[in-house]
Amino acid sequence: MGNSKLHMDMIKSVYFLGVGGIGMSAIARYFLLKGAKVSGYDKTETSLTKSLENEGVKIHYDENPAAIPTDLDLIVYTPAIPADHKEWETLRGMDVPLKKRAEVLGIISSASKTIAVAGTHGKTSTSSMTAAFLRSAGLDVTGFLGGIVKDFGSNFIYGESEWVVVEADEFDKSFMHLSPDICVLLSVDADHLDIYGSHEEMLKTFQDFTLLIKENGSLLVSSSVLAEMDVEWKGRLLSKGVKLYSFGVEEGWFNAANIHAVKHQFGFTFRENELVKLSTSLSMPGEHNVSNAAGALGVCSLLDCDVDELSKGVEAFQGIARRFDFGKKSEEQIYIDDYAHHPSELKVAIQAARDLYPEKKLTAVFQPHLFSRTSDFMDGFAEELAKVDELILMEIYPAREKPMEGVTSTALKNRIKKLDVPVMSEQEVLAYVKSNKKKMEVLMTLGAGNIDRLVEPIKAILN
């Protein structure tokens, strides 16, 4: 069933296969707020599915076709669902539109003016900052975000204006369903090679995505992406009338300068084409976050936001769950949890901790995410993880994958010659933190799997 026939306002009952995913749950919340009946399946109960249930979503956790409602107007599924899932056949046999999450997001956003944030790293932070900064300056945007923004306590925010901020995901080429008015492109490092096959193919897809920007729209690219753009790419954008702006640290049309660490935060000056617009500080430390903030502020600048309100908005921004997320901040001891699951994300998270606390001993617990990613980037992981003072590894979180021969946390540990690295279970990590808590100065938990289950117990031990 085509997009044109699917009128969002006529949808009264929606079913989500994989409702607990961060992108899926944002769309579930959208339909709830629209007054639809929302139900779904997920494999495991999490804090996010519990929140959804409290908000009114009916969720079951066993593969049970009998639990699927019969009065559905729309079925939304995630590409991560295995083909042999017991509910899959039943859902495909129903005479109801069956759409990927990305398609639904495309349909919802096509009725609005869209700001899309894309890139292999930094999407969640930057889309969240963009939505929060715009709202602080009085533009009541809707946001479909890839993390729980502390300022809103949710990954979905509903606004009355015509603008929507969305995270444009390159996984499974999802972002090809969008047609943004403004796009922010942060990074194009190699990732998801299981889908793209090569970095070249991935770059080509990012190029195709930017060509979906509406005529006379705007593209803001980080200085690292600008270096990857060839003459042909730029020419194709210009022929559509797309305005190209660069952003970054100390360089770019929109840039952050004079960066300095101030008590768990990073202070900086935001400039547009050499003109100082505001001086402020951000609670998400790290040069990469300040660069992302320059991109978000660039969007605000294009939409003529009030500078004083923006400055207050940046300072008030509380950050995102699992993005350099402080679990404890005291003179003696710091605990930070971060979603880093790619070598370049580990690099910036570890560097941010070093910049803030240069004198302190840094202990990291890392859970690799996916066998394929661990295999693709084994050397990169080893290189970045060797930069901490003490390292603990957990077993690889498989998510949607079957094990691969020779790809284990022990194989990764063997590449890290500088440190003596134990591989521990969840319980062993907690026992270790408990018995060594007096000696821990800066502790980081890193990874995108279920390592987040350690966060609350570690907080309880340290606090």
C-alpha cells in the first residue's frame, strides 16, 4: 500500500513488531499522542518498554500470533526482526499496510518542514541539541530522537509548529525515505559494512541522501565531511539550489572557538562567518560535542532564533541518557556512562574524559556490540581501548547476530598488549567495582548492548 493512501489521521490502531527499539518507541509515542490504540511485541522487557506500558502501550514479550489485535490500521516493523519470527507470517497475511519504521517516519515528516540530522556518529546528540535549542528559543518543534533526552524525559517531543527534527539513520538505508528542508551531516566514517559492503558504497548512499534535500534547502556539513565531498557531489547539490554551510571547531561558516574545560563542562564561543554570536557552555563535554553543538546552533541561526534565548538554552541543556552521562560527580570520584560502540566513538569519549580529568586514573568497562562490527574494527578497538589506565571487557553483545568463529572478547583482549585485561560477566563487574570502589577515580561504562543494565547498580555502589 503506497504512502499516498496512508493518511496518518485515519489510523486508529497500530501494531509494532519490535516496539522497544529507540526509533520504534518514538513513533509509538507519536501515535499515542494522536489518540490511536498502540500495541506491540518486543523480545525483552526494558526500562523503555515499562515506560511505554505506563503510557498506555499494550506490550507482550513472547512470540504469540494470538496476541496480535485484529482491528489494525497499520503495522510497523523493524528490519532487525528475524525472518523466522512467529508473528511475521501472521502479520504479512493480514490485509493491513505493513511499513518499516523508516517509511512511517518519512510519511509523518513529509507533512511538516523537516530538519534531518545524519552521520555515522553524533546523530542523537545533535538532533537532541537542535530540538532543545530551538524550543528554548521559542520554536515549538516536534522531535523524533534516538535517545532519551533528559530535558524531556523522552525520545519523542510533540510541538505545535510546522517544524520537525528527525534523526536520519543510515542503518538499512532508512534515511532514504526522508526529504528534508534542512540537513545536518556530521560524519561519514565506515560503519554498517555488513549492509553496505564497502566504505565507498556507504559514501555513495550518503551522497544520494543529501540529494533528497528539497530544492533551495540547506545542508550543514562538518569539516570532516567537507573533506570527503568531491566536486561532482557539490555540483549536484548546487544544481538543486541547495545552500552548503560548513561547521566545526575553529573552522567553518558556523564554528565553535576558544574551547575550555570548566568544571565538568566545556565552554566555547559560537561564531557565524567570523562574527561572534554567543559565548556559552555545554554540559556534554568533549570537542566532538562542541562541534555538534556548532551544527545545531547553525540550524538555529538559519531559522533566525533569538541569540540570548539560545545561549540560555545551551547552558540549560541537560544532555542525553547514555551519552557522556554522569552517574556521579564529586571531587574524588567520577562515573560516566556512554553508548560508544565504534572505535571513533570510543576515541572521543575517552579523550573527553582525559580533557576534563587529566590527573585522574581512568578505568573503563567495555562491552563490544555485534560480532560483525567487532570483526571489522578489531584493531581500531584495541588501539582506542589501550588508552585507558585500566580496562575490563565483557562478552560481545550479539543483538541480531549469530556468533562468528574467532571473534570474541578474548581475541580482542589479546590485541591489547599494554594492559592486563580481564573478561568479566555482569555480576563479576559489579563485584569488582564494589571491592575496588575506593581506588576508582574516573570510571566509564562503554557500549551499546545491555551494559546499560549495570548503570543503576554501579551508581548505587558508588553513591
